Amino acid sequence: MTVTQIHLTLISGLLLMPLTVLGGNCCDKASDTPTSILSRQLYSESASFRFVTSPYASCALRQFRRTFTYGTVGVGWDGSYLSEAVDPQRGSGSQYGFFSADAEVKSSTSTLWGSAGYANGIIRSVRYNETADIDIIYPYVTADETGGDMRMERYSFSGGYAGHNGRLAWGASLSYAAGLYYRDVDPRPRNTTGVLDIDAGIALRVAGDYMLGMSAAYRKYRQTCDLMFMSEISEATVYHLTGLGNHYARFTGSGYSNYYDGPRYTARLSMLPSSGIGLSLDAEVSRFTFEHVLKDLNRLPLASAWHNELALHTSWRHAGNVHSYGIKAEGRAYRRHGSENIFGDAVTGTYPQIGSLEMYADNLRSASAAIFYEHSGKRLSWSITPTLTYLYRSEIYASPYAERKTTDRIASFEASVASIYGDRWYWRLTAEADAAYGGAFSPTRFGRMSLSVSRRLRREHSLGIILGYLHADMHNGAVANGGHAILQFIF
């Protein structure tokens, strides 16, 4: 688990904690409809509900995940701190405040959903990286040795619609996310990012309540980077990294203004029961390509990369009045290869491209298996979810030859206990522990705890607060600590 993954785990833990469902206050089966807002919150955050997610990424099948209207609006703060950077390109922690809103509205056979978010904060001590979204555009990173704290703002919104008429279901969605990353001291990057996603799909009832769905998605990604130095005495040397410690030496000290641009195409095939009880299958294949272009050298196409990925999911889930349980297996593999273009001598300020060499390769394969068990009592409920993960990654640079190979073996255990008190109060306590072996960037030990308390205002509304803490010990001896706090309105 990387430092970035620690951070993402914390954020996801804010909104989707593993909780169990109380038999007297929530639905007895996945297809039943909870009545009060507290029972809807419990059901939406239960281990049973969260266990199967991949097939519902199809916009035609998302409508079958819930049978009721549900939404949240929240404001909060999140922070993570590392005693020493594990990967200097990603910094030594971050902190930011945020606002988020998410809603899903049911009306007869139609479902509408939407979300919006804003975050403003700082990423600490970033070095050898003056770009944003490094996980998307690597290995072609504009960098210098100075670095520093990076300010950031992120905006996002999304919306979608789905419907069904018995045998046929359909859906479509649109989302856009933008970011601004900058620094007010030398070196002064100003990076803007934009991600547009369009998704559409259909599904057909094939047997019983089983739905077979197909969907296609398109993504347009663009990042514009402008680097400035205000000091008249000296400025840091700018490099264009090409992977595993290498850089494009010919253009060192130039190309301060550049951009990344490319599309991603995705196809998905899914099958699941509309009741949510039974076997679920999902397969997703995608291809992402992008170019790294130096604008101030007459839009010189410095490098390009392609990224092919396959993700598979299979699961079986049972939901009962008292006992719920399930098992799932997931696999993922990708290949990312990068090519550097070769140029002749400049003619009237333009460098003619005379060739291209594929120099960088990054190949990954991973597999995971998980089970969950959930016991729903009249006063108290609890759940456990153990997970085992295996990951192998190989990075190679052709010349001068360099390689980095990592193997991660991760064991995770998540447990939660929850209760509704007097039909007015709801509380939950969640704990997670991970142990990893073999990875260069993943923590050897990781732990997280979260406490949530909600108070029902009316039958349809509640107000809650969530507090959390995480701790991780890294392979290089660094220690990570973090926390979060969020105030949310649930409806």
C-alpha cells in the first residue's frame, strides 16, 4: 500500500465505513427498503452493501444497488503526516479542507444521481516533481531538485440517469473534475488539470432476476504545466524525467511550458442479480494513451505512452435476517509502455522528428480474495472482513538499463460494531489493520480507527459527525500519522 493509497483509504473510510445492519431497524434482505433515515444510513454503510462494488460501476446497473433515495452533504478536514518521504515525488503528507455532496434519487422505475466536491489544501515537501496527477502521466515528469510544498484546489461534479422497464435497463452518466496546483516561491509551477468522463450502457434480463449489462466509457484527460522562476540570481535546473532515474538530457533546462493530453476508452461486461443476492461477475478492459508536449519548443512531442488494463471481479453474496456473508475474488493486470521521440537539428525553431524508441515498460498483476460475515442483532450488530492481496510489479528502462521489481503480500482485517439507540441515535466504531511484506513503498503495518455518531432530526434527515485516526510504519523507517473530521447532513 503506497502513501497515496493510505490517503485514499482514509477518504473512502469517511463516507463508506463497514457497518452492520440492525435486524429491527433495517431491511431484512438486500431487496427490501429501509424506512427511517438511520436504517438507510446503516444499510448503505454495511459490510454486506459495500462488499460488491465493481458490477455497479456500469451506469445501467447502478440503479439496482439501492431501492431508496439517499444522499449526504458534508464539510470536513483531512490530514496525513510522514516523518520522512517514502516517495519524494508524492511528498511527505498533505492536509486540506473539503466539501462534498452526493445524492441518488428514486422515482418509480427511474434513478437520478449526482455529486459535487471541492477541496483546498497543501501537499508537503514534493521533490523531483513539478506536475500533478503523477499516477496518470508517469514516467514523463517535469522535475527539479528544489521542490517544496504545493498548494492545490480540486473541483468535481457528476450526474447520471438510469431506468428500466422489466427486461431492459439503460443508463448514462457525465462527470468532470478539475484541479489547480501551484507554489508561490521558486520554482513556481502552475498546473491545471481536467478530466471529462462520459459513460453509457444497457442491460438485459437473462434469467430470473439476473441482468447482463454492457457499457462503454470515454475519458479525455489534459494537464497544462507552466513553470516560472522569479529570482534574478539563480534558478534550479529543470529536467524532463523518463523513468527510473533517467531524463531527456538534450532538453534539460528548457521546456518550462508543457502539457499532457490523451484519451481513454473503456468497455465493461457485467452480470448481477437485481436483488443483490447471488452471483456477480464483472470484466473491464481499458486503453489510455497520452503525449507529453513541450509548448515553448513549438509544441515538440517529447514522449508518449500507452496503458492497457484488465480488471476482473467475481463474487457471491447472501443477505439474511440475522446472518449475511459473502466471498469474492478480484484480479487486475496492466501494461504501460513509453516511447521517447528522437529529433534532428532545429530548423527555424522547429525540431524535426526523425524517429522514436520505446524505452520504458511498467507491467503489473495483482489478485485478491476476501470474505465477510455480518451478524445483525436487535441491539448490537457486528461484521468482519478479512482480505488477502498479492501484487507483482516490474519496471524496466532499456538504456542505460535499469529495473525495479516489487512483490507485495498484504493481509487486511476490518471489523466494525454498530447500533441504533432509541430510534434517534446511531453510532458505529470501525477498526482496520493491515500487514504487508515485500513492497518498497507499502507500509509494513497500517491501522485505522473511526468513530461516527448521528442524530435523527426528522424521519427523513439526520446530522452526524465522524472522527478518525490512522497510523502506518513504512519499510524505510518512516512513520505516518493522519486524521480526519467531517460534519455531514444525511437525507
